[in-house]
Amino acid sequence: MIFVSHALPVNEPGEPLISRDALWDGLVRKAENALPFVPAITDCTVTARYGETVFDRDIVLQGEAFTERITLEHPHRVVFTRIAGPVLGTIANEIEGETPDQLTLRFSFALVVAGEPGGSAGEQAHADRMTGMYRAAVAATLDAVRRIAAGATV
């Protein structure tokens, strides 16, 4: 199993100030349609809704198809549970900190790669590739939220 957790500060000097509410709104928008937020995702379609806070979506990530169940835990966490595809497990986007200068966006995942034994060289190689991609996704998510805060449409 691959475990990774990485956090980035939300409010950087010279960037539009992002409130906790604006960050939460951005994460919800990302859950609904990841395309403006994660460049590695080329398709994102909501396929089923189970209420206000739980839904399924199909994504294509670097050419591979996945189904994810999304759980919105207002106002602090969005959980993506991979229920179909070659890599299964859980990804969480968490808002940490209370004041704007303390806000961070934490991206954590616990994933299992189909066909790779835990602790194997193949699993580690996949983890290394995924870690870079997910860190880039955190940065891209924050960039999209900053564009929204500055008045852009994404």
C-alpha cells in the first residue's frame, strides 16, 4: 500500500487572498468537475448521486479509467474513494488551519496498485510517479482556486 501526505500553504504573498469558504467552494467544484483543477485528468463525469454530499464520478487519469465515490465533509474534507480502476484506495483533500495566514491544503492518499505486491519495487516505482503527480495536482488546485478568487471563470 502506498501512503503519501503533502500540504501546501493556501495564501502566498502576492496572490489573491483565499478564505476557508472560498477554498471549500473550490474543492467542491473540483469534486464535481476536476478538469480545470487537475491537468492529468482528461475526463470527469458524475454518474450517480446518493444525496447532497455523496456521489460517484468516472474519471480518466493519465489515460486510465477510474470510478470514484466522492464524500463531501463540509467544511474541511473531500474524500475520493477509488472503487474501480487499476489503483484503488482513498484520497483526501483537507483544509487545515483557521485563519487565512494559517490555511493549508493537505492532499493524502492510501492506495493499492493492482498486480503489485505491497513493498515491491514495482509498487515503489508507481508510488514515486504518483507522488509527483499528486503534488502537482495540489498546486494546480490551488492555482485554480486563486484564479476563481481573482474573478476568473474556470
